[in-house]
Amino acid sequence: MTSVLGLPVPEATAILERGGKAVRLIEVRSKKGGKGEDRRVIKTVETEAGTIVYWSAFKTEIDA
């Protein structure tokens, strides 16, 4: 399996789909919830139907 951990969601999805995988996206949030815009892959699970990609948004820009 190709590792896409840490990659932006669109890039990870494109890589997996090029490899012939069906991709299902699931968002993961903390209870407090952050206001991030950098959507990254945090976990993948292979199934018979394809790959489940868990992602979360991270705040990587510093507010000035």
C-alpha cells in the first residue's frame, strides 16, 4: 500500500485513485474543534471496497 499519511487530502486522494483504489473520506475533529484550513491525512484503512482516508484540518498559519 502506498503511504499517504500527512499529505494534503486532494493530493492523497489523487495518488490513491491513480493506483486504482476507491477512496472514502472521513473527517476527524477534536471536541474543542480548531479552525484550521490545512486538511491532512491522519490515518488510512484498506478494505475490500477500497481505502478509507481519515483526515483532519490543522491550523498551520500564525495569526498576526
